[in-house]
Amino acid sequence: MRKALVGSFLVFLLAISFTGQTDEWKRHRNMTGNFTALFPGDPKDTVNKNDSGVESHTLLARQAPAVYTVIYTSMSDEQKVDEATFQVFKNAVFKELPSCSVNVEHAAEPRLADFIGRWYRLNCDMKPNAVTIIGNLYWGKHYAYAVMVMFPSNAAEPSSTGRFLQSFAVL
């Protein structure tokens, strides 16, 4: 389950393109992923994994120069939700991002009931470009989420970063 989320995140980061733009923000409701969030346009949904008991998707939309993404994994078996389990999840995600370092970490905003969450600002040296990633990781009994905004490090943080992150909610 964690490998599906982590692997998908890494593949996405390596393939990221900062082209395309839309000005229309839309509320996206994802029943399978059990969440809702505002996206700049209709997000593209890619299936990362779908097998016995685990399903993972990446939803992304672009508004140059940023990419807004929610990666979710749903698990049929109940997972333990405590600090130790969250740390295992977080370490697995960051292990797949060896060229990224955590610049800032604090409590996730928004906070989600029955989830452990943290907010991160990552600096990533994705040759030939440097990328900044801002967002939240959430770990719950049946769902794990990475809600992230990615943009070139030489660009200003998009003014819509807070709007996107604050719009995320579980159903």
C-alpha cells in the first residue's frame, strides 16, 4: 500500500512537466478516493495500482508554473493510525525522493479527523531543474493521501497553494 503511493509519487515527479494552464478552479469530488478538493480545471486521473485490497490513483491538474496533485491509496484492510505508523509511511515516501530534503515540517492544515497529517516544504534537485514541493501527507485507517503543489524552485510560490491545500477534505 505504501509502495503504491510512494512509487506513483516518484514516477510523477520524474515525469513532471510545467506546461499547460487553466484559470478555472473546480471542486472535484472523488468517491473512490473518499475526498474532495479544488483543482485548476478538471484533474487527470491515473491509476497507479488496483489489486486485491489496495487501489491507488494520482489526480493532477496544471496551472503554470505549478502542478496540483492528490495521490491517494485506499486499503480494504484497516491500518493502525499512530505516530509510529505515520513515520513508517513518511519515511517510505521520502526514501523514494532521494534528491529531496525537508526544509520545513509542521502539523497539516487542514487537519483531518482520524488521520495523522504533516505539512512539508521540500527542496528537490531534479536534474536539470530544482523543484519545490509544498503539501500535506495524511495517514488514516483506510486511506493515505499526498496533497501537493510542485513548482520550479526559481519561481515564486503560487498564490493558489493555500487555496488548494485548504480545500482538501475527506468525504
